[in-house]
Amino acid sequence: MLQLENIQVSFGVQPIVQSVSLRLAAGEIGCLLGPSGCGKTTLLRSIAGFQAIQDGRISIDNIEMSAAGKQIPAEQRGVGMVFQDIALFPHLTVAENISFGMRKTRASEKQQRVAELLERIGLPGYQKRYPHELSGGQQQRVALARALAPKPRLLLLDEPFSSLDAELREKLAIEVRQLLKQEQITALLVTHDQQEAFAMADKAGVMYQGELLQWETPYQLYHTPRHQLVADFIGHGVLLQGTINAKGSLASPLGMLQHQSLEHIAPGTPVSFLVRPDDIVPDAQATLKGRIKSRGFRGAFNLYTVELPSGIEVLTLSPSHEQLEVGATIGLRPEFDHLVVFASDHCELPGLEQQPPTDKPMLLPEAQSA
């Protein structure tokens, strides 16, 4: 349904989006993650037709929409958009807002479509209310219904939940995913909130300084990041340093680690490896000890920051009903289902293309992972 091939966008001489390629199948929900200023909103505006591209190709439903020197107008693309600021018309009722883009539809069909969408967004009977009579979450649902009313081929969502509190954001993200699946709408979401991405997306990617570092399922982004910046941005975790010894084990601050992902790395190779909180298990019998520096309540779990004897800090999770005290010494047992390893200091790992030295930190060697 959506195909981007080597998209380049510049403002003057300043490159904003660089060589971005991705695909979304019909009915899939995609998400672009990244810090402010990374180019994700510019990319979304290019897909919508609000921003011209300098190179590459954008196709929607196998029809070329943008290319160098070619720009199909936004209103001819069959694309719906939900904006960050909601942008409901304050002088129109809920029904009038939702049906705003259905000018060529008969009145009876408009009423039926409005009633159907209000039912699906959990606001039946709200036709005659005005935006100021709705909560923030209700307004966002109405904005979504307005975008869905004309049945677009593709829906773009630009930070749609950013003005809502964290609990409501995640709840609404789940509801929006269900609604999009019911409507069989292909969608692309832009956000800096990874919980929104995990709740909504079938495919997700991390952007940094205009480049798309990785485009995978959310599960793969979390467990098998292919760049250090992806590993750093997605989830909690730390990168530790180690060296592959003569027996193929990883000598590290956590002790000697063995994993199938290390098998093809030459002895003596210095590496960085990713340690998530779920990779470290509190275990009173473990020989590795650490001192708890802080504790963060996460509902069912507590997130602990633990200082190792070397001074390095790692994170670990423990059920919150078994509360451990700050300052206490605990045993730690490394337990890696996925061991993600990166080359250190541009050191080449087998099977990985060597990256040239650069001042741009996003161009890092890809990871080896199990």
C-alpha cells in the first residue's frame, strides 16, 4: 500500500531526510520513532503531499505520488491525516466535524457513517455536542473518526496523543489500533513514545538525523537492534564493554558469557554488548554481587539500578511485592535469551560491512544477534 524508495528531502542546502526506504502492506500499521528534529514529521508530510521531495519515489497503492520534479497534490492522494493539535472546528458539532470531508456524499449516507464511527470510537449519541464539551481523549477520538470518515487508502498520524497523559495515551493507542484493523486501514504513525509504537504498530522504525536506522517489528527492534542508537533509544538498557577470549567467550564486567551469537567473532575482538533489565536476574546464590543504588516503582515490578564492584551500573527487574532496599547488596545472574553484540571503535566483525570513520554517530556497524 505504501512504498518509499530512497527518499531525500532538503530545506535549502540542509538535508532533512536521507535515503529512507520502507514498505507497508495493505492493512498494516507502521510507526516512525525518534527524537525531535530527526526528520520523521517531514517524512510524514512528504507522504501526505505537503512537502516536495528532492530525490526518490513515494507510491501509494502502486501509484507514484512523488518523485524528483513530480508532486501529486495532497487532496488527490486519498490520504487522511490526524494532526498533533487535533484541529477540530470549534463552531461545528461532532457530527459536522466528522462529516466535513464527505462533501460529495448523500446526507443519509453521511448520517449513517457518522453514527457508525461514533459507535466504533465509543461515543454513540454525541452527534450534537461541540468540541469544547468533550475531554481531550474524546476530542482525539473525534479527530480520528473525521480522518476515517472518507475511507482513505492511507492514514497518517502525527504525534496524535502527545497532549494526553501517559495512561490515556497507551489506552487510546490500543483502541485506535483495534479501530484501524476493523476499518482495514493502512496507517503510519509518528511518535517519540515507544509505548505508543509497541501498542499500535505491526512495523516500526527508528530515525536519527534524517536516516532510518532500522525497520522491523517492534519485537525485533527491542530484542535484536542492529545499531547502537536503536539499542539506546528502544527500552531501558546499558551498553557494556568486553572482549572475546581464545575460547570464544565474552570476558565482561558480568563475568564470562557464552552465547551462540559469539561463535564467529575472532578472539581478541573488543565489543560492546546490550544489557536489558530482563537480562539480569536477582539471585541470592549468584557469585556476582552488586549494591542497589536506586529503586523505581513500575507497578507489578520494581526497576533497580545496581552498581557492580567495578563501578559500572546495570538495571534489573524484580516483582514489586518482594521489595529490595536501596543500599542492600544483592546477587545477580546474567540470563541472556538474546545477546546483542556491536563492534567497538569501528572494529569489523565477521559478516559486517566495515563503516568508514565519520562525525555522524548514527553510522555504526550493525549488530550480531541471536
